[in-house]
Amino acid sequence: MNLADIQKIAEQEVDFERAYKYRINVCCSSGCVPLGAFKVLKAFEEAVKEFGVEKECKVAKTGCVGTCSVGPAVIIEPGDYLYQNVTPEKVREIVRDHIVLGLPVKSMLYGNPAFFKKQHRLVLRNAGKIDPSRIQDYIAMGGYSAIVKCLATMTPQGIIYEVATSKLRGRGGAGFPTGQKWSLVARAHGKPKYIVANLDEGDPGVFANRTLAEADPHAILEGMLIAAYAIGAEKGYLYIRSEYPLAIQTLQKAIAQAKSLSLLGDNVLETGFKFDVELRFGAGAFVAGEETAILASVEGRRAMPRPRPPYPANSGLWGKPTLIQNVETLANIPIIIQNGGAWFSKIGTPRCTGTKCFSLTGKTNNPGLIEVPMGITLREVVFDIGGGVPEGRKFKAVLVGGPSGGCLPDALLDLPIDYDSLTRVGAIMGSGGIVVLDDHSCMVDTAKFFTEFCVDESCGRCTPCRAGLIRVKEVFDNLTQGNARMEDITTLEKASSYIRDASLCGLGQTAPNPVLTTLRYFRDEYVEHIRDKTCRAGKCFKKEERGATP
Amino acid sequence: MSKDDSRRVMLEKVMKDHGYQESALLEILHKAQEIYGYLDKELLMDISGSLNLPPSHVFGVATFYSFFKLKRPGQHIVTGCMGTACYVKGADEIMQAVEREYNIKRGESTPDGKLSLLVTRCIGACAMAPTIIVDDEVIAKATKEIVLQKIKQVLGGT
């Protein structure tokens, strides 16, 4: 396999696809499988044979299109007709009307075009369109052409320049400029150099990285390859949560296929460039997503953060220069190389370019995975894409950034989504979780839930985080049982500021965010809990004891 | 060869494949749990001896990560997802119902060893919240009734 061979595979594959008039894409990702996606896939394979149209139709198993609440979802191309809630019983009718007669079954189509209208799909460009278990599908969509371009025509410095020009920032949450990070690792002394791709999506309520890995695993691998070539790394580790079995399986297969086409290995596409990827499995530790903790975990130790400097760029895995990058960041790289950094920098806002994937969940009409340009407002996400709050309930708050994010009220709905605006109001971008809450949710109880999460997940290294969070939790226990006093609000504020200021890593520094934002925007509810011993959502002061979370 | 020996042979092979390296400890613990179902004290001592690591190090790692089970799990396992989306959609109420029905708390097993009730932080199926996993089957958009029914069904099957 050499550089020209990749181009040949792409051409062959496109010709092969042309022989089919229709392509039926059945979503078989973690969302649709529990709803019966495999039965639907089988029903389509049988139905096209039954109607004698198997030569015209390609039935493919694909990744997620994002409309997870109405699964199993099926897309029929051309025309991108999206069928929702497909069951094996409905399949015959779809094949008969849509394929044989050419009349799409309107009553079964996804009825909410607004869900897609405001999205901008760059990272998820292939999600739901290609079969993730076939590397040829990815190559046919222009995949691996970016690494071919890099190896054939670009210098490592030239690649870093393009990435810097794109103004791409790390999608793991902190938003560090990617180009700058690459040039730090490229200039660092020490060999070998390593890449760690972070797919330890520990935020509960977030599934963007899982979806990406299940739908388009090669985009992550190609991003790693380009990064490796640019910084001079020979070995990459892809750290993934063990809670994602399908994503693990998909990636294992993708790595094996890339190796068989010599896209990974000792002599990548006969250019002499050497790079290999190994999977590493997490084991249920939220803190392992932090950059120094993930290093400890890859080395086989407890995932505990350490002070910086030295930064991983100079002293990472086994003391060698290491680039740590979230997989969503890496999946952006091939399109930046193909289209140029200047092109990418025009998407989004001037300071925050590109797009961001969000998991939209909670009390929303259209839960699912979305990708929107930076700078879109929360209102557009919650009401236009999400379709508002179901069952006629009233919108109360939106939680941005996972368990250490912030709870924002309706007054802040016109806030543009970018790293800086979110930080200003007390939330964070985090790994991209947006949870909508309605008036059934109590804000005190919500803050308590997140505090309990952080108590469990604190690694115990820094006393303010380990002991301080327990103190905060005790106050919440009192608040929800009717034993709190007004002074306790001050205790919460004080403890939160100590935890934020005196913890080493991102977990401790952001753990108080839910407490501080609920105090800032929903203080009335705290006062009601203390003074009147009432909870307007009817969640607290129940006699029944809540089970302890292990 | 007894069943135990064959499991030990599998574990030995895993450790050998990783070159008995310290950095592969997590991978080895994952595999050991797959082979034995859980990690008890003897097993951890065995691994610490084979990798030439202090027992405190191996125990420290095994107890740090919540994915590793240190107690023998029940024959059937019910895992409730307590991620944010599931919590907001009432996962806690479902778990309480299971706790009441079988008189166990989260993290415990029934005295007859038939059923364990566990909690996971998020399985990433948030759009179908709440989700409860009964043995290996994910129940999407779960309700109390469906979950209790399902548990009854799997318990009846033993």
C-alpha cells in the first residue's frame, strides 16, 4: 500500500457505490440497538430480497445520526429521508413504497426538520452515512486523504501552521489552542514522543465522544496520525472508558483494518513514517479525564493528578514529551488539513472557531446528539433544535458542562455558546453536556446530586476537594431534610471558594460550579428550603431515605 | 485439569502477553475480572506476586477504580444508570422501587446470591433515559413496572 493506492481504493469504492440506486442506512449505535436496530437491519436485508431490489439497494449498518429518542432511525439516500421509530413490521411497507414505488412514506418520516437546520456537521460529517466497520466507506468519503496530503506535500511545521491558523481549541473542555500545544510538543526535547487520545468521557449525561467513535472511528485515527507526523511521535494510546463496549469493538476493528492497509505500523504507506495505536481501557474513574491523571492511568497506576509544571508537553508518559488531545479535537484535524486553516477559522466566532458537539438531554422534546457552530445561543439549542420542554411543563434551567458545569436560568438563554462566555457566567464548556431542567426539578436537589457525584469521584489527593466536598454535602443533607440554618448559605459559599482555589486539578477547581451557580441564580429556592421548609418542586423533605450511592 | 487451573492458565497468558509490565496492570485486572468474575484478595495477591509489585500498589489500583468488583457478584446483575440525564428523568425512583422489592441497597446482593443491585455513572445512552441494565440487556426509557417485571423474569429463569 502506498499513497496512490489510497486514491485507488477511493475511486473503486465510489464506482462500487454508484451501482446502487438507493442506500439504506440503519443506525446501529448504542442508542438504537436497545430499541431493536439489529432486527430492523435484518428485516431490511430480507425485504429488499423479497421485493427483488437487492441489486439496487445497499443496506448498510451505520453510526448515529443524532436523533436518539426516535430510534431505531433509518436514512434512505439519495434525499436523506430519515425514518423514525422503525420496527421490523414497518420495514416491508417502507421498501415497497419508497424503493419499489418511489413514494417515501410520509407518516413515518422524522417530523422535525428544525433539529437539523441549525446544526453544522463537521466532526459528525460521516455519522450515519458510512459503515464504521468498513474502512473503504471512510476512504470513499475522502477519508485518509488528509494524511496522504500531509505525507506527500507538507512538512511537520506546515501542518502545525495550518492547525494554528484554524484557531482550533481543545474540545475536552479547557479550550487550550491546539496549534500552540502541538508546537510545544514538537519543540520539546526527549524521545520517544507519545500521543494520548482522550476518550474517557466520564461526564454523566454526555455521549458525544462515544457516538463519534461508534460512527466514524477512522476520523479519530486519521487525526492521531496527522498529529503524530506533525510532532514526531511514534506511539499513540487511545484511552477509552470500559462502559462503552460497542465503541471499543468498533475501534479495535478500525485499528486492525488501518494496520492491514499499512496506514498504521512501521512503514506508513511506504513513506518510512512509523506510528502505532494501542487501546487502553479506563475503569470508571471520572478524574481520569484530567490530563495528568490520564497519564498515570495509562501507566497502570491510580488516576491521580499531579502538579504542573512540568507540563505533559515536556514530561508526560514515562517522563517523555506527550500530546494529550480529546478525540473530538482530533476528528477536526483531517478537515482542517483538507480545506485549510483559514477556511476553518471562518466557522463559529472569531475567538472560538469551528463547531462543538453537544449531548442534549433531560426535559427536552428532541434529545440526541447535535453539532452546532460556536457562538450559537443557548435559546436556539434548547428551543429551536431541542423543540422546548415536553408535556407543557415550564423551562427552569439548563445545565451546561456536566457535573462541574453551571445551572443557568432563562435570563441567560441568549448567551452565545463559547468557552469565554460560559466561564463568565459560572459554567464551563466541559465535554459538551446540555441537560434541560423543567419545574419538576429542584435546584437544591440538583446541586446536591452533583456534589454527591464529585464526592464519589474526588481522588482524595487535595484536602479541600476531599474533605471540603463532604462538608458541602452535609450542608445539602441538612437543606433537603429541613435542618439547615441561614448561616449555612455562607458556609456553602466559603467552602466552595476554598475548594475552587486550592485544588490541583480541574475536578476540584470546577466541582463547586453547580453549587455556586444555583446560589447565584436560584437563591430563592435555598431560602425557601431553610425558612419555610418547602420545596417548590416537591423533591425534598420526603420521609423516605434516599439510598446511598456507592 | 480443574476449572480453576484453566482459569489460572488464561490469566498467566494475559500477563505474559503484556510482558509482566507494571504499565499493563489495568489491562491485566480487566482481564482477570473477565476470567474470574471479580477480584478477590487471593487473586490480587497472585497478580502482585507475578508482576513483582507491592500488594499495596495492586490493591490501591483495584480499589481506586469503581469498575473493578472486589466482592462476588450475584447470579443476576441489575445496574441502574445514575447519570445526570437518567437522574433528571427519575432513575432514582426506579432504583428505590427495586431496593424495596428485594430489600437490598445499592451495591449489595440478596442473601441467596441471586441478585446484585449496582449503580453506574453513565452508559452514554442519555437520550433514552432512564436506562437500567438487567444482566446484559439495556432497558431504554425504563419504568418501575417494566424493570420489576424484567427482574422477575430473569430470576424465574434460574
